[in-house]
Amino acid sequence: MSAEDIIASRAPVYGSFSNVAAKAQAIKMAFFTGGGGCARLQPDHRESLDLIATKIARICCGDPDHKDSWDDIAGYATLVSKRIEKGE
């Protein structure tokens, strides 16, 4: 399968890349600007929030009933939660 085929097959599920990118970047700007506790975030916190933002953007721009997107959000949050639980 070519890159073009992959892009074409995913657009109905996730929306257009341009729209998702714009929305994801807006969400990330809201997460990481304006002060607050963001300076205390560890790399896994930030990466999880980045990935969750992208998933939220895909849900908003594409198919909101695509179960995998919701499962991924739960998974990224769980990874951080488990690390915190272990005291790492």
C-alpha cells in the first residue's frame, strides 16, 4: 500500500491532516502556555498530553465513534498513571 493509499483510507476516520494539525496545535498551545504547573511536567507527562491532544483533534475532525481513538487516549493516560503508581 502506498503512502497516498494510506492517507486516503484514513481521512474518513481521522479527518484531513491539515485540519487535525491545526486543531491539535491549538490544543497543545492551551496545554503548554499561560504558566501554571507546566514547568513541572516530566517528559512522559508532556508526551502523553501531546498524543492525547492529537487524538482529541482526530476525534473532532474525523469519526467521533472510532473506538481506537478513545482507547488510545485511555492508554496514554494509563502509561503515566502506572509510572506514577510505581513511584518512578
